[in-house]
Amino acid sequence: MNANFNFLRLMLLSAFAMIVSITTAQPPNGGNVTESGNTPDNTPRDNFYDRYMYKEKQILAYDFIHEKDVFWEKRIWRVIDVREKMNHPFIYDKYPFITLIIDAAQKGDIQLYSTFDDEFKVAMTQEEMQQIGSSVDTIITFDPETFDEIVQVVVNELDPTDVKTYRLKEVWFFDEEASQLEVRILGVAPILDRYDENGNFLNSGPMFWAYYPELRYVLAQHEAFNENNDAARMSWDNVFEARLFSSYIYKESNVHNRRIQDYKAGIDVLLEADKIKQEIFNFEHDLWSY
């Protein structure tokens, strides 16, 4: 009796296991399986291992700086030109830097600020951030048969390649407690060229300002392209903190709030920018005696 009962229980367990295996083997889309054995909802990974560590990176917090320890400081505004070879990661076609910032803002991860000034006083609304990079044009055409007027509304999306430069606002200061010269980036602003209806260049200006200390949390979890090693890509936070970009100074803090190009012209603009850079270096160098 016990032998028959055990045999019957074994048969039932076997049948249940077969039903479960058949059910789980069916793809969720009703059997549409590709030749590689993957369903359209489960595409193969474009690698031989999973890349996820960069998504778990955290920023390295700055040291606390007390006002009494700031012996000297100078505010500097820089321009990063993405057309320079060292800055090509900013225009990486799979995920340009401008797309990274706009996506983070539209998801609510960061707050963007108006270009009314560069002091982060006027925050953009969520509606304004959702509309960044897009414009609406109205095109009027006529029907060739009835000659009726046809009004078409066209939405123009931002082309990341149109952003060729970025502005950086930073502060160089001497930390008296640590006895070293340091720099802290305060803001990043993409620069967009503006054209009229006929395609004639009007001017260029910032699209918005992003507060860098807040932006760092997003930059730390996104990779920047490394042309020397695909397996050792750094985060965008590493790029900025290690100063792995090429730039030039276009303004320093001054009583007239002038840019260099407002009082210099031609090659003298670059020479003046290099002079400001050298003055910062010499300041720290002259503090020490050898």
C-alpha cells in the first residue's frame, strides 16, 4: 500500500515539474523567438560581461572650507570648445554631454537656472526645462488645386552638434589651513548659436546654467568616452575634477564686469587669457621661498 502511494506521489510530482518547465519555457511574446534564442524584449547585450559599476559610483565629497581659511580667491570664467581634440568626448554621438544635462533636468534630477545672470538666482520652471532645446515653427503652404492656405506646425528638436562650446564658472582660492591652491567649479552653461529666419548668424549665448555641485551626482554615474581604453572609462565627474579638458579664459572678476574681448582684440585676447592663467600660477609660486 505504501509502495503504491509513494509511486503515485512520485508520478504526480514528475507531471507537475514537466508542466512548470513547459510554462516557464514559453517566451512572454507568444513564441516569437529570434535565431539567437532571444525574444525582442530580451535583446542580447553588446558585450561579453555586464557593465554596471559606473552606475554605482559616488562623488568624492569636497573638504569643508571655512571662510577664515580662504586667504585669497579669484573668479574665472572659461570656454570649452568641443571642436578641440581633447574635448571630443563632449560630442560622443551615442550620448552627448548636452543630452546628459537636459535628460537629468527633465527627469527632475537637477535644477537649471535662467541665463538672466550667472549667479543661479532665477530657477527655471519644470515646464521651461521640458521645452529646452525645442522650438515651434509655423509653415504656411497652399494647396495646388484649391489654393487654400494650409498651416503646418513643425517642432524642431535640438541637434546636439549645434552646441559647440560650454562656459565654466569657477573659483580659484588658496586654502590657508591646507596651504594649497584649489579650484571649485560653480556652474556649467552650454552655448548655442542663434540665427534668423534666413539662416544669418545673430549671436550666441548660454541656453541655461547648471549648478555644478548639484550636477556632480549625475555626472558621477555617467561614463565619458575614453579613446585609449574602452574598459576604463571615467565618469564625467572624474573628467571635470581631474581637469581632463582643454579650455581658455574669457573673463576674470573685475570692477567693470568686462570680458577680455571687451578691451582686447585679435591675438591679444589669447595673450591676455594666458597672462591671467600665469598670474594665478605665480601667486601660489611666490608664496613659498626656496
